[in-house]
Amino acid sequence: MNPLTMVLVLLLVVVAGGGFVHLLQANNKAQFIKLSLAFSGGFLLAIVFEHLLPELYAGGTSNIGIYILIGFLIQLIMEYFSGGIEHGHVHVHKGQAMPWALFISLSIHSIIEGIPLGNDVEHLHHLHDHDHKMSLFWGIVFHQIPVAIALMTLLLSTSLSKRMAWIVLLLFGIMTPMGLFIGLKVPMENTGISVPVILGIVIGMFLHISTTIIFETSENHKFNVLKLSSVIAGMVGALWMY
């Protein structure tokens, strides 16, 4: 898939997520967010263990585990500001001020995860470009849908007009494509940060998000059949796709 198609798909799923907010009833919306998050959590966890981690370690980069841990901690810190919207936490108070710290945190996360999508194949050392990029891409896509729904739900509860809410959502939508563009146009060797390091950080972030989603999509830490099925479907989908 070429970069332009990736950008269009990434923008489309965010717009679709915003559109779902207007189509779904409140109860259905909450259920849809939970189940789609459960699916994306299973999908992310599967691609991490089946594709991203093995391919990353095959590259032979030293101390890669440290960068995975750093990514895990970065996500933990960012969720202090985002309130956990990445895994479905939406604290809605009608007429509240726009939570810019949440938006900035979510945007930084999206930019970072987009950078490996744009890295050229020659920078990936021993990584298999197709498996590496496409599994990462679809993991991001499936996760963006419930996040976009949660974000739009929050934006519509603020003092922003509906038009401004859509503008902010679209600004969020361009963040991952912005990361992709940075990966395409900025040579990583000029920054002193290698591609495997960036990928290790993204994997750490994915590990935090996916495990949190899986444990928090259940009430009282118990899965019902529908939620468990969604997690398993996400895992099977990731394994079947590649």
C-alpha cells in the first residue's frame, strides 16, 4: 500500500468514527466502543507478539528491550494527561472547557506511532517491510475508530461548537499521517535515533494500550462472552491477515 492510500484510509476511519457518534444511541455507542476496543486490543497484542517483536529482535539492535520499556513508560505518562481515552475512558461533563492537554497527548501518541509507517525499506535492516508496515498500519487503523468515537463524544460535550468539534477531530486525524510524513522525509540517522529504536518505543506503547484495553473492557475484571469473543476475533484477525 502506498503512503497516499495509507493517509486516505487513516483520515477516513477518523471521519467515520466521528460520524458514528451521530448515528449511534448513547447505550449502543458505549457498547460499540467497548467491543471495538476489545477487538483492537486483541489485534494489537497479536501483531506485537507475532510480527513486530520477532522482526525487531531479528534486526540485532542492542538494548532494544530498554526502548520497549521506554515506550511503555511514555504511554503511561501520556495517559496521565489524556485521561485514558486511548482505551475508552471518556469523562463527559456538558459544557466543559476543551481539554487541550488531552488533545496534545493524544496527538503526540499518534505522531510517534505513524513514524515507522513512513520509514524506507532500506532503513529497516532485516525487518520484512510488508509484514512490518502493514500489520502496524492495520493495528493503528482498527484502534483509531473507537478512539475517534470517544474523542468526538468528548468534543461534543465541551463548549466547542459542532463545527469546531469536527475541526479538532480532523486535526487529530492528520497526526498519524504527519508521523508517516516525518518517517518518509526525515532521515533517522540525522536525528541520532534509529528506526528500530522508534519501532521499539511504538511496541512498548502498543503493549501498554492493548493490555490495558483487554483488562479494562470487562466489568469487575470478568469477561462476558461478547467481549471475550471480540478480543479473540482481533487476535485471530491479526494472525489470519499475515
